[in-house]
Amino acid sequence: MKLWDKGFETDKNVEAFTVGKDYLLDMKLVPYDCKASIAHAEALCEKNLLSESEKSSLVSALKEIIALHKEGKFRINASDEDCHTAIENYLVKKCGDAGKKIHLGRSRNDQVMAALRLYEKEELSKIIKLVSLWKETAKKKSSEWSSIEMPGYTHMQRAMPSTAGTWIGSFAESAEDNLFLLNAALKLIDKNPLGSAAGFGVPVFDINGKTTASKLGFSSWFKNPLQVQLSRGKYESVIAEALSQVMFDINKFATDVVLFSTKEFGFVNLCDKLTTGSSIMPQKKNPDVAELLRAKYHAVIGEQFKIKSMTANLMSGYNRDLQLTKEPVMNMFDAASESVDAAILLLNGITINENACKQAMSPGIYATEEAYKLVKNGVPFRDAYKIVAEKFS
Amino acid sequence: MKLWDKGFETDKNVEAFTVGKDYLLDMKLVPYDCKASIAHAEALCEKNLLSESEKSSLVSALKEIIALHKEGKFRINASDEDCHTAIENYLVKKCGDAGKKIHLGRSRNDQVMAALRLYEKEELSKIIKLVSLWKETAKKKSSEWSSIEMPGYTHMQRAMPSTAGTWIGSFAESAEDNLFLLNAALKLIDKNPLGSAAGFGVPVFDINGKTTASKLGFSSWFKNPLQVQLSRGKYESVIAEALSQVMFDINKFATDVVLFSTKEFGFVNLCDKLTTGSSIMPQKKNPDVAELLRAKYHAVIGEQFKIKSMTANLMSGYNRDLQLTKEPVMNMFDAASESVDAAILLLNGITINENACKQAMSPGIYATEEAYKLVKNGVPFRDAYKIVAEKFS
Amino acid sequence: MKLWDKGFETDKNVEAFTVGKDYLLDMKLVPYDCKASIAHAEALCEKNLLSESEKSSLVSALKEIIALHKEGKFRINASDEDCHTAIENYLVKKCGDAGKKIHLGRSRNDQVMAALRLYEKEELSKIIKLVSLWKETAKKKSSEWSSIEMPGYTHMQRAMPSTAGTWIGSFAESAEDNLFLLNAALKLIDKNPLGSAAGFGVPVFDINGKTTASKLGFSSWFKNPLQVQLSRGKYESVIAEALSQVMFDINKFATDVVLFSTKEFGFVNLCDKLTTGSSIMPQKKNPDVAELLRAKYHAVIGEQFKIKSMTANLMSGYNRDLQLTKEPVMNMFDAASESVDAAILLLNGITINENACKQAMSPGIYATEEAYKLVKNGVPFRDAYKIVAEKFS
Amino acid sequence: MKLWDKGFETDKNVEAFTVGKDYLLDMKLVPYDCKASIAHAEALCEKNLLSESEKSSLVSALKEIIALHKEGKFRINASDEDCHTAIENYLVKKCGDAGKKIHLGRSRNDQVMAALRLYEKEELSKIIKLVSLWKETAKKKSSEWSSIEMPGYTHMQRAMPSTAGTWIGSFAESAEDNLFLLNAALKLIDKNPLGSAAGFGVPVFDINGKTTASKLGFSSWFKNPLQVQLSRGKYESVIAEALSQVMFDINKFATDVVLFSTKEFGFVNLCDKLTTGSSIMPQKKNPDVAELLRAKYHAVIGEQFKIKSMTANLMSGYNRDLQLTKEPVMNMFDAASESVDAAILLLNGITINENACKQAMSPGIYATEEAYKLVKNGVPFRDAYKIVAEKFS
């Protein structure tokens, strides 16, 4: 039964279309919705809108759901629409009238947002840990490989002397930037949406974002209730940007690994466990992990584009379109965590072929140095450049 | 067991990452892969590379799989990687040596492409039927509503007299364009990829695209085997474009319906079965179907962007990145069919509020007509325009 | 002076913002707008809404503008807003009352669309010629290089024996597909928008799309005037898709050239005229043309997504947002023509390094062939695969 | 003459293609490049690589260029490629051998980056000021309109009572978020790229990012020279995200204004100076400014996606593709500043039609309040909801 059930039957096709994948996606939100509902129940009780025993009954039922969900035993049916309804239905069944009181002072709009933002905060924290691990791994490799010479490339042409340590070290340094962006996103979204109801606040009762903010671990709350709706899509796009920056570095690392593990470059060896074979060519060892890492970046920016395009040209206040931003956000978090995981695996699974790197240090690579030595002897740089250029033409 | 199994164990995380969702997505490809394998087995038999009895054994096993799949009883395990491996493993188990011979003269690359293109052809045909139905429905409504006056809008401002019939008729006419594009996509992709193997043809044996083209219902085949790989992503983006055009019209129709069903416009009434309620506001009837239809367009163009971005900057020949274009294609077909379905439902569920439309025909709407009447009396248009403009300033 | 001047002054900043780059971009549309205006004047005359002498006066003034424009002497001032106004102002000045009559039976909406579609048809025809030339060039090279052995790659790993002819031939074949798509786009957009006025037809007078279609070389016209507005963005996105397919092939060709001209691959030599140097490294010869060709694809798909995103979630009928689709269309045509030009130049400027190609034909490349020979001797393929795989492990 | 001139003539078409619009776009970078060159010259002097008099001569020539540029008298020819070459050529001509020495210890790569990042910092600072002004304007209006009742909408349906002050106040609050993001972007990019040369540092001489960081006002510098190249596109996309968030709010504000200024809603009046007319319909006053603001958002996200797509799948180190990210960045900054400007103009040019707002406060809007009053009397919320819902069904 839906929260807004009005006695007429919905068309089955309409129901399937409007519910979409929500009843599946929402499995991820169940514990967050329960946490938010516990805080909301406590607040209602403090304001004497729930009795102590009603509150206790609701809180223990909500904890029950969290436990069931952990064991994979909590189900959301398509006819429930979403996790929020499934949970309220459970509460009504379990706690009677108390269940019918839990929705006082909130709307599904702010309820969804609260669960979503709690989920996003948790996922951001997870990815921050993963990116830190990636950074440490790259840093370690950078110092391990600091004396392995390798050509530096510009335009895919050998350019100047460099090292394998400098190469992998650039990703370690860049991970700092990504951590800065992930933390900025985390800080931005750390506002309590609960209490904004449908975007216009809670009438009659004195309930707003402040009521539950600290209970839910939010460091602040939305002063203007309509801004909560305005923030949907906005915050998600900022998260997307931070994730896409993480993916961008992995894309470049993966591109390098695929290239460096070709027979022609041969700078990098992949351990067997990281390669796959061909169904027709018995000799092949393919760098599929690296190729898929390269591709995943594009899947993430596609999701970001969906969010940015879908939420535009819509009037202020909630529009159902916003619902379809949920799947992109979840897709991106999943893609990012599995990709950072796999990138660390990949980095740990490669070795540098020092010989191949050395052989690639062809004379041209030292041309700038040569010109600079002429400069030391008093030749203006642009003239020194021309003298050396002639040698290589 | 993988087709390319080489005796060393793959890392479980690596396996999970590389297989991704393929073992789920591929459920859609099972019947197409079986059909392609039947054609391939027949061809091998004609070339004496399979005996009659081997062929018969393979063909009946493949038909078995099709039947099992129809009943939802064919499973692809994550350890199988994809449907192609699951099917070959089934054949080896069932037909012994014949099963080990089926992969002769093909690679998983052309096998995947054959199944995919057969699937795409079928899906395009389905969507063509749906769009035709949408067109017919819009046409019927257009003639039903041909005499219901309604303001024509530019810049969202009342502009000139029009009718509800003209409004909905524009979608009927535009559907013709969409059908043209869908048919063009269908024609473009109607080439047999089988026989191109890994992109460089089949050595030793005389097998190419021609061998199985007519058996598979393809009207032509790829002359250059490498072009098969080049076509991946290209053809999918062309399909995406046609589908996004279908979705664009639905986006506009849905945008109009949401607007026209506001209290302020009130031109359109939605039947109850097409609306949903609010969890907090008892009075609400929301046009969720229309809002979701509006949003789905953006989900589709996001998928199109993924395909276009993911396949670029890659060297010629197969790259594993291409695998990740499969999900976007399936997502788009699913989104498009359910959306056209829902759009027809929506169109059939609205009625025009003739009174509201009539009341909106305010005097300004006839200003151009007025100016034209002055022109009839000899006033140059630009002067007539100014005379009438003064009245409304 | 604007066409809709109402006597109050517009804010200068507002004017600058709303006019934007139109007065610059519209320089490209001047001749097309004149052609459309000539057809419109003739039609008005046939319907006795202009006298013979008025028509002649207008037609010769319009031809004057075309000639001035050719010599770079026709100016559009920012205060004119766009070319359409600049032209009407010129006509009023030159032909007096006849100039004030030219706008009868049309709106700037259909006038813009007519000029734009004529421009797009011309540009499509140009690009079709260029792509044909590209195809012929690739075909010629394909036969020239048909016996130069080169490894075929999958996953960027050497896979099977192939030739330089097969490589470049794949682009020749694919160009056929691109020509099919360009021609389909041309066919789709070949409908006369003039006569639809502001999207709701011409009142009082008997003027519609049929009136000027054949005069303007359109093979058909829009039956539903509102569809003209619906087609804006739609048709432009279809054009964009065809152009992006052309660019996609160039992107892949360029990616290959950059890779093949590395020291490590060395399959391709670039003639000096196609390379640029470095400001610091005297030895460098960089494949900038190829790199920029690779990048331009992304600029084009960015423009395509502007069009697709910008035109969505808008109600039926003209919205000023549509104006901003003009620049992306022009950007894409410019990028595509200069890129096909440069791609042909690049293809003519490379030579194949046969030796390097030959040396890259390492033994593994023949593994499939080897397995197939075992098959010829009766070993089932999957077993033969395993026997050969062992050799290379 | 190019910096890397090697004595052979470049093909004119190749030159035109590779230079592209750089010689135009770079006009914006001239003063920044001069500032960076002054700092670089001072550093070379401190390290005794330039004499005092050589430095003085260079510095005064660079100041000359800045002055010339201010007066619009500094020209970059297409044959100069870009501003960096034009400036070096000027210095050689003016300062002789000193001019030939200025490029010691840097590459065009880090030189471009330094100028670009200085430009971006300045532009970010400008936009931060504009957004602050927008915020203040919205805040002021929010308090002015705080007691004007207006329906709050969800699903574009009247939902709950709200005020015009809450509506516009949501943008003021959201501007805080945008300022946070702009400042985060500013902080992220505030690192000196100069000293990284071509991405692999400066050989022979002791020059790195630290050398010029404080002279240029950068608060830190890149420790890993290769990261400078990795940051290109990354930082620009982060800037793009912040700008697109600014544009998103404006998109929503503009969408509301267009809707609210329809005859049907009528909540908002636009002053005449903000509207434009129609060429055919004398009565029209169109909200073009708002429509164009709505559209510009999409132009900005299109540029963002160019950057994100174009820079992917490229190996580490400089690739010429990166050059094509310059135009998108400049386009976005221009679009954002003119849009914030116009949005402030628009906000100052609207008045609220209090009567129309009041009339739209239909009874349904108070349904939640009504239900809550039942709750006060002891009815559980979900039951109260049903009682009230019946009244409105």
C-alpha cells in the first residue's frame, strides 16, 4: 500500500513505470532511512507528539529493520514503491498507531533527501579511505622506482629523461587534489534536509532542520526549506565531479599501463593474474583490467551528465524527475569504489622492465641538456637550441 | 571455465571486476547467440569442418538452450564470464568433441558482435512498431481535437490562435521523422559481423561474412574485417541518436502535459489512474508519469554520451573498453520501449478542457490577424504592425 | 532599429546579452536569407500582395546584398540584432514601402529556420564531397598498401597477421556508412519551414510551406506548422550525429597515426611539413595535426550535447533558447570540414615503414594459424588451442 | 617565426589547422604571460643566468607589451602561432640576445600553464565578486518580499503556502554553496606550474616551481613536474563544475521567471526594458533575457563535457589535444560573467504581482495544515491524512 493511497487502483503499467527500479535501488537506503526515522521519532517524542512508549516501540522496530536488512531479509515489494513506504508499512503493522504517527512533521521529499545524504556521506567517507590507500600505494612505488630511468614523453614522443618514480609519483600527488575535492564535497553536503518537508517547511508544529541535525550527525542544516530541493542534483553533481576526478587519474594510469605493456613499449610487465586470454588466439595475454578501468571513467561522466541535464529547466520545488538522479549517484559510487580497488590491485601487480626503459633512453632525450650546456658556456638559449636542433634534423 | 583458460587461477577480485555485469546483461543475448551459433555450425558442416551428426547434435543442443532460456531456466554464472562461454561450456558437456569444434573459424569478438547486432535489429523492429502505434494514436487524437481552440505559444506567451489538434498533430508528424531515423539505423546495422573473427579474418579456412550472412537474415556483410571493430560504438551511437529523437518528442509532449495540467493552465485533465499522491499533502494529484517521461530523455542521452566518449581515442581493433558499451545500449532500448508505452498510455489518459482553452484565447492572440486585415486595406505590413502594437502597449 | 521596435529604449546591457554573437554568426546566413526572401517576394507577388515593380525592386536589392556580402562589404550591426533585421532595414531604405511589405506572411521564426536549413543543406553537401574525397584517398592507399604486412592488434597487443591496406581500408569502408548517414540527414531536413510563421501558420492569407518549397529547392514542406519548431534541435542533432560519425573515424585514424609514429611502433613516418617542434627540446618532431584531429572529435560531441540538452524540457512552440543552437551547428560544420581536409592531408603525408612493420610480426601472431593447422589434422579446435597456448605460456 | 623553427616551411593549411583560434584566444593571456615572464626573468637574474641590464631590458619590454595590449595595440599574427611566440619575438627584436635568453629554464608547456592559471585565478576572483553581488541582491529581495504570500509548488502543482521571499531566498542561500565551490576551485588551482618545463623539470640549472611561486602570487607549487600536465583538464573541469553550479541556479531562477511571467501564472511582471517583441505579432512582450539565461547553462555544461571527454584516454605528459581545452575554459568564464550580470539585471527588473499570487492560494494548499490540526486533536497523522484527502478527492 502506498503512503498516499486514495482508494482508486493505479494502472499496473503506470505503477511499474513510476516505481521503476526504486524498489531495488532503495535497498541501499534502508539503514539510512531507519537512522533518520529514529532521529525523527526521538524529536517527535521530545516535542510530545509521540509518547515515550510509542517512540520506544518505533525505535526498536526500526532497529529490527536495520538488523533484517543486514542479513538480507528485508524486502521492498514493487507495490511498496520505495523503501520509505516499505518501512512505514512495517512500522504500522508492528507498532499500530505509533506507526501512523511517524510521518508527522515530514514529507517523503525530505525523508528521501535525509536518507540519501546520509548514504552519500558514508560513501564519500569510504571512497576517501580508498583514495588514501591508492595514494599511499603510489607513493611507496614512487620511492621504490625513484632511480629507474624512463623516458618522459610529450606528444607520445620521447622528450626528456625521467624516472618510473616520477611517473607514478604524479598520481600520488594528484590523489591529494582528489582528496581535497572529496572532502570539499563532503563538507558541502553535510546539511540536514529533514524538517524541510515538501520544500516549504512544517506548518503548525515547530519542526525544522535544526530539530534533528545533531542527532543525525549533520554539522548544519538548511535555513531555507526550498533550498533543500534546489540542492538536489547540485550536490550530486559536485559529488560526481569529485568522483570523476578520481576516475580521471585512474583513466590516465590505465592508459599508460595498457601502452607500457605493449610489446613495442614493454616498460611494464603485468602479473598473469591480471591478464585474460583470447577465445581464438592461444598466445594472447590481455590487459583487460586496465582497459576496463580506462572505460569506467566514461561511464561515470555519462552519469554526471545525466544528473546535470536532467535537473535543468525545471521550476523551483520538487519535481519527480529528481527521482531519476538516484540511480546515477549509486552507479557512480559503485564504479568509483570498485575502480580504485582494481587500480590498487593493478598497481601492485605490475613490475617495471628496467632494461626496456633504459634502451628507450635514446640520445635525442638529452638534447635539452646539451643545449643547456652550451648556454653555460655563454650561448644564448635560442641560439643553442638551433645548434643542437641541427644535429637531430 | 573460461574459453581462454590457461591453467593459472585468476584473482577473484579481478574476475569480479572484469566480468562486471556481463553475466546478467548477457541473459538478453542468449537466444541471439544460439541463433548465430546454429548458422555457424551449419556453415562449418557445409565446409566439412563438422560432420552431419556433429552439426545435428550442436543444433539441437542450441535449440534446447533457447527453450530453457525462454522458460527462465538457463543460467550464466559469474565464473562463465558471459553467455558465449556459458553456451560453449553447455555444448561441450552435451555434445563432447563437437562442442570443442564450434568455435572454429570465429572469435568471441565477432561472436559477440553477431549476437549484439541480431539483438539490436530485433529491438529496433520492436520500437518501430511502438512508435508507429504512438503516431497512430497521436493522429487519431489530432483529428478528434481538430476543432478545439487553444492558444499557440511562443516564449511561453500566448501568441496566435491554434488548436489542440495542431498541438498533438505535431507529434504525429514528427513521429514520421523518428520512424525514418529508426529505419535508417536498422538499414545501417544490417551487416553480418560473423566471419571477421578478431578483426583480421579467419586464416586457413575459407570463412568470412558472406558465409553466414543470409542464414542470419543480414542483408549484407562487412568486406573489411577490421571495420567490424570500427563499427562498434559507431552503430550503437546511431541507434542511440534515433532512440533519443523518439525520447525528445516524448520529453516535449510530457513537458506540455505537466504544464497544461497545472491549475494555472488547466488545458488538460489527467485521469486518476495516471496520477500519484503526496505522503504529506492530502490534496495532491501529481503527474508523475509525465514527469518521469520528461526525465527519461536525459537518461538516454547520458547513455549516448557514454558510448561516444568511451569509444574515442582508442587504437584500431578490439579494445576491452568496447564491452562497456553493451549496458548503455540495453538501457536505452529498455528506456525507450517503456517510455513509448507509457506515453501512449498518457495520451489516452488525458482529456482536453475545452473551456479553459477557450478562456485563454485572449484578444492579443488575434493581433496578427488584425494587422493583416489592415494590410488587406493597403497598409504596408510594417506600418500595420505598428498601428496594432500601439493598441497592446 | 529592431523589427519589433515599440518606441521604448532597450537597456544596452540587455541588448548586448540578447543579441549575443548573432550579429557575427549571422554573416554566414546572409546569402541564404536573401535567397529565401527572393522566393518569398515572388510568392507574395503571385498572390498579388506585392506589385510586379515592388517585387523587382526587392529582388534586385536582395541580389545587391548577396553581392555585397560576397565582397565582404555587408555589415550587421549589433543594434540590428541579426541578419534578418539588417536585411529588412536595408530593403526599407532601398525600396521604401515595398521593404515594409516583405515581412507579410512570415515571422522571423520561419524566416530564421528557412535560412538555417538552406545553410545546413549546403554545408551537408560540401561535407559529403569532402568525405567522398577522404574515402577515395583511403581506398587508393588501401590498394597501394595491400601487400605491406602489419600486425593486427587487439587490446593493443599483437594479435594476428594483417596488412597496412586492411588497416586503412577499414576507414574507406566506414566512410560509406558516414556518407549514408550524411545523406540520410540531408534527406530528413529537406523540408521547407517557410510558411509556418511563428509556428501556427499564416492567418488571413493563403500562404504555407507549399507556397515557396520548390522555389527554394526543398523537396517537401511541413504540413503541421508547429512541427517546424519541434524540428529545431531535432534536425540539428541528427546532423550532429552524422558529423560526429565522420569525426569518430578521423579520431581513430589520428589515434593510430600518433601511436604508429612513436619511436616504439615506428610503423608510420610523417613528412616534415606535418610536424611541429618544441620550444625547449631541439630534437622533437611532434604529430600535432594528428593530435588536434583526435581532439576535435570531442569538441564536436560537446556541441552535439549542448543541442540535445538545451532543447529539452521546453514547452511546444518557439522558445528563445533555440537561438543558442545556432552557434553549435556552425561550430560543428566548421570543425568537420577543416578536419576532413586535414585528415586527407595527413593521410597523404604518411608513408609506411615496411621494415618496422615486418619486424613486429613476431611468432605469436601466427598462433591461431598454427592451431588451425592442427584442426586440419583432426584435433578439435578447443584442444588445438590448448596445445598451442602451452607453447606461448 | 615559430619558437621551434627548423628551417623547413610548414604547409599553410597545416599551419592554419594547428594554430586554429589560438592567435585570437591568446589575446586574453597576453598580460598574464608577460607577468609570468617578468617573474621568470627576475629569477634567471638572481641565478646569474641573465645580467642585471638584460633583466631590466626584458622587464621594461614586457611592461611595454602589457601597456600596448591594454590599448588594444598588441597584435598576434597567425604565423606567430600564439601569444607566447609573439611575445618572445617582440623581446628578441627589442632586447637582442637578452630576448634569446628568456626561454632558458622553461618550456612553452609550463609557460602556457602559468599564464592560463593566472588568468583563471583572476577570472575566478571576478566571478566570486559577481556571485556575491547576486547573493546580496537575492537576499535583499528576499527580505523585501518576505510577507508576499505565494503558493509553493511540487510537481508543478500547488502544494503548500509559501512566500515570494522564500522563493528568492533559496537562491541567496544556494549562492553561498556556489561561493564555497568557487573558492575551493580557486584554492585547488593556486599552484605554480612554472619550473616544470615540459613536464620533466629543468635539467642542468636549479629551477623549479618554488623559484617563481611567490613572485607570481601562487601560494604553492607542483612538487612533481609531471603532475602539472596531469592537472591540465582536471583543474579546468573543477572550475567548470563550480561555474556550472552558478549557472544551474540561474537556470532555475530563469525557468521560474519565464513561467511566473506567463499570463496563466502572472506572479511576476517584467519591466519593459527586459522584454523583446515579435516580428509578426504586435502584442508580444517576450522574456528573452530569462530564456537565454536558461539556455546558457547548457552551453556551459557542453563545454565542461568537452574538457572531460577530450582529456581522457591520453598517455601521461603533454599531448597537443590539451590545447583545445583553452577555448572551452574561456567560453565558460565569459558565459558565466555575462549571465550573472544579466541575472542581477533581471532580478532587479521584476516585480511581484501580489494579487495574482494571493488568488493562487487555493484551499487545497492548506490541506496539510488541516490534517495537522486533526493531529493536534489526537488523530494519528496517517488517519488525519485520509480524512482530509477525502475532502479533496
